[in-house]
Amino acid sequence: MTDRAGLQELQQAIDEAFAERERVPPREVYLRASEHILLSADLLAHLNELPEDDYTKEEMVAAIDDVIRRRGEQDSLGLLADDDDPSSLR
């Protein structure tokens, strides 16, 4: 699986976690993401770098994108939020 395909799987897990709730902790997204067997352990590790708190979907995406940037992976992996409109998801 390519890195970008993995990011799409992560986006799907985020969508699933927020389907019925406005705010969720990273562990809820991790739980959903771990059900996606195609996600790499490295990509799941991004969620472990988030402070444990409840996030809105937009806050969660921004926090994960911050981890991606901090790791210098934005060029190879991409970002979850649309660069032109950070409030919209890809």
C-alpha cells in the first residue's frame, strides 16, 4: 500500500470515529484505524504522538497533520486537510 493510500485509510477511520460523536479522543481513532488491516504500524504511530484529549474532527485532522509536518513527511505522505482550505478534508 502506498503512503497516500494509507492516509486515505486513516481518513476513513477518522470518519468512522466521528460518525456519531462530535468529539473523540485519539484512542478512539486508533481503535477504528487498527481495524483497517492495510494501515501500517508507522502510520498508526502518528496517533500515539497526539496529546490525550477530546478533539473535534477538524482539530484531530489538524493535530495529525502537525505530526506529519513535524516528522517531515508532508511531501511523501501528504496531509489530511486540503492545503487551500484547512477546514475541509481531502
